[in-house]
Amino acid sequence: MDLPQHGYRASAKPRARAGPHTGDPLLFADTSSAAPPMNNQGYYTPGYSIGGAPVGGPADAGVNNLFADPMASAAMMYGSSLANQGKEIVNKEISRYVSVNKLKYFFAVDSKYVMKKLLLLVFPYTHQDWEVRYHRDTPLTPRHDVNADDLYIPSMAFITYILLAGMALGIQKRFSPEVLGLCASTALVWVVIEVLVMLLCLYILSVHSDLSIFDLFAYSGYKYVGMIFTVLGGLLFGSDGYFVALTWSSCALMFFIVRSLKMKILSSLSHDSMGAGATAKPRLRLYITVATAAFQPIIIYWLTSHLVR
Amino acid sequence: MAFTLYSLIQAVILCVNAVAVLHEERFLSKIGWGVDQSIGGFGDEPGIKVQLMNLVRSVRTVMRVPLIAVNSVCIVLLLLFG
């Protein structure tokens, strides 16, 4: 295809020459208008329609500006074709490692779900029904079922936690940009370690649950909400507020994790109910659930105590 | 403990190297974790030890060649950048 190259060569030269002076018509007349005239016209019309709709009166001035600046339109065309190519390559590479459809399920949330889930993470004691509802073999998306886990809340909470950590360190005059990166990677590494240990335990005890790796990331990531709550309590009310918020969020998170994982791990026993070998299994599965829950307060304390001193 | 992603990668590489180094007939058979001792009962629930032995054997089989490449890269990087 020589057309994009033509546009690239044409746009490279005016860019080099356009440094000192931008309004010279002679510089722009030759090179870019000789380049792909059809493509330029194709890009003028969407520019016209986009610029024409919000700007009612001076629409003529907008069109004239686009026509008088073919370098910008050629550069825009080249840039958009480059962006499309890059997007295709990225999509192809990502879909080789991560199934994008499965990931989309975890981000299908709406604000009502987020509100209810956040309330559930802070106060889970009055919630009655913890079953994940199904719709013809596939679990319902988080939009329709408050018990479904998602990855939106953990990722947003992770970023909020990093910002809060930076703010807390700045209040104590201990901030520097490297600390922010260190805090972020420490939190991420602990979640990755927890997910790997959980995967190992689930494999060794042959627990055939439907917990995928994204589900484990979601359940591990819900502790960021507890961490945010704890750091906020520590910032607003000092050291006593920190310990009160830590206790409250630890208990709430432990209750939430035990009730949620009990449905997923311990209920898979009903599918393979053997007589003799089933006595050791429920105990070990209970140990996993309780150990996961007990690990949360430890890690919340470890990751937030240095922020609130 | 402040971690970076690089220290996590280092820890994972060291652990996988440790599992890959366990020799089948010189060590694993001596302590009863050999390949011939894992085909136990044919129930649908293999025990913890059988699962662990399967895990060790599969890690050794699968990661043998990638570990050569990853270890070489690590050695070169550590020699160059300390």
C-alpha cells in the first residue's frame, strides 16, 4: 500500500518545516495536497459534520480551517490508521492469553450493583441469601446478581488505595514518587502471592469448584476496600480511629469471605459424595476457607500500618 | 517488606528451579515420591500426596526447556547489571 506511505512522507516534510512558522500558506500548498486527495476529502466530511453540529453559526469558518490545514488532516489520517493497526495487534495478542469474553463478564457492572456491593463489604451481617444465581448454566452478570463477583471494584479500589497512600504519606511529609510505585507493586505482589497459594491449595486438595483465576483475583481484591476504609479511619481520627476501623473492616471482610467461599468451595461436596473418603475433605476445605479469611486482617494491617503512624 | 514485581519474578524462578532439580530416581524414589508409587487407588479422589507427586512430576516435565531459557537470561542480566 503506497497510499499511507505517501501520506507519511508528505506529513513528515511539513512537520519538519513547520517548526518556525505555522501560518504560511505556501509551505502547506504543495506537499500535502499532492498526497492522497481522496482520503483527505474522506476525512474532511466527518470533520465537517462533527464541527457543524455543535457549532451552528460559524460552521463555514470551521470547514475553511480544515481545508486550509491539510497537514493537520494528513497527520490525523496517518495517526488514526496507526492507532487502528495498534489496536488490532493488541487485541490479537491479548486474546491469545486471556479470554476477553470471560473478562467482560467481570466488568459488566452498574452503579446500583457497586453501591450494594460496597455496602455488603462494609456491613455483611444482615445479608440473607449468598447464593450466586444462574441463568441456564451460566452465572448471572454482576448487573443482575449482587452475589456475583466482579473485577471492577477491586481494580478501582486498588487505584484509590494507591492515591490514598500517597496522600497519607504527603500529610506526614514523607512523600516521594518512588514510594508510590513501591506501595503499588507491594500491594499487587501480595495479591498475586495470595492467588497463587489459593490455586495451589485448591489443586492439591482436588477441590473441583468453579472458581476461575479471575474469581480468585476478585475475592483477593475485595480487601482493598477494607484497606481504604482503614486508612481513612486512621487519617480522620488518628491512631484510635485506625484501630477501630481496622477491627471493623477485618471482621466484616472475614465474614464476607467465609460466607462467599463457603458457597463455592464447600458446596461442591454435594456433587461427589463418597462414603469413606469424605470425612477428611470437608475439614480441609473448611481450613482453607478459614485460613483465607484469617489472612485478610494480617495483610490489611501489614499494608496500612506504615501509612498511619 | 517492600516488594517489587522483579522480586516476585525472582522468587518464582527460584522456586521453580528448586522443584526442577529434584531427581527422579536418585531422590524421589528413595523417599517414596517416585512415579511408580503414585498410581495408587483408582477412586475419583486422589489424596494429597498423589496430587503433590503429580504436580512435581508435571512441573519437571513442562518447565525443563523454558527454565533453560529463563535461567540463561537471568544469568546474563545479573552479570551485566548486578
